[in-house]
Amino acid sequence: NSNCFRAQAFAIKNQKEDTLSLSEIINSLLEISKIETSNQLLTEKFRIDELIFDVSDKLKNVYPDFVFSVDYEEPIHENHLEIVGNSRLIQAALSNLMENCIHYSSNRHASIRIQSDQQLTLIFENEGAIINKQEISYLFQHFFRGGNSKGKRGFGLGLVFVNKIIAIHGGTIT
């Protein structure tokens, strides 16, 4: 029966998404714990745009119909794209933000704008349901899920980890 086959394919797709999300959460927890318990220095140098393209390629395997466009806001010198930190944690943060773009997009497209004047800024944009103003202050609290997430899969932990990862690296997220 074709309906049974579709239901099984949908269940497998959901399991793949959940496994990917849980794997990212576990890996982030382990990396954060290592840094916090050992005061490990964040000394690896890497380019943020290359990491964005790597995450995009990885997500393309799970979400083949979704398109990310990456735009450089103004001419950016290569050195301004380099950051020093833990690439695995930054990759996990990017992955979470990009997966949010996928899950909350209404048109299977998102753009990532890269700016660099005084500081490196990444802007993630997609069309879709937005969080209401009253909920913004709760975004980085454990297990919080906004009204726009009704009917969507998730654990309410992703932005908590993203916030922590960005803070560890001396940045902010809004």
C-alpha cells in the first residue's frame, strides 16, 4: 500500500532529523564541558564562511530541497572572515541556526548575510512564522518553545546551546 510506504518514509525522515539534532546537542554538551572544566584555550583558526558552506552541504543531505544563499554585505577582507575558537562548537551553533531556518521557513529558502566592519556579524533570514515579542525574552531559556513552534519538532535546547557557544567565544546573539 502506497500510503503505508509514505508513512514509513515520513517516520524514517523524522528519525533522521531527531538523531541529527540529538547528536548535535550531545556533542555540544561534551565540547562545552571540556572547555569549562579544563579552561582549554580556544586557539584554532578557521574561516567562518567555509564553516557555513560545510554545514550547508551536510544539511543538504537531509534536506535536499532547501536552499541557503550566502551573501557578503560589503567587500570583506579574507582576514576578517577568520576567527579563533573551537570549530566544532561553532559548527554546532551554525548547524542549529541553519536547521531553525529550515524548520521555520515557508518557502524552503534562507539567506545568511556576512558583515564585517568593526566586528564579524552573521544574519540569518528566512520567511515564515515569527516568534511574538512577548516570547523574545525567553528564547535562551532551557526547554522554551515559542508559539510559532507548535506542530514542529524540537527539544527547546538548541538556542540555549547556541547562546552558550557564542558567549564562550566572546560574542553575542540577538
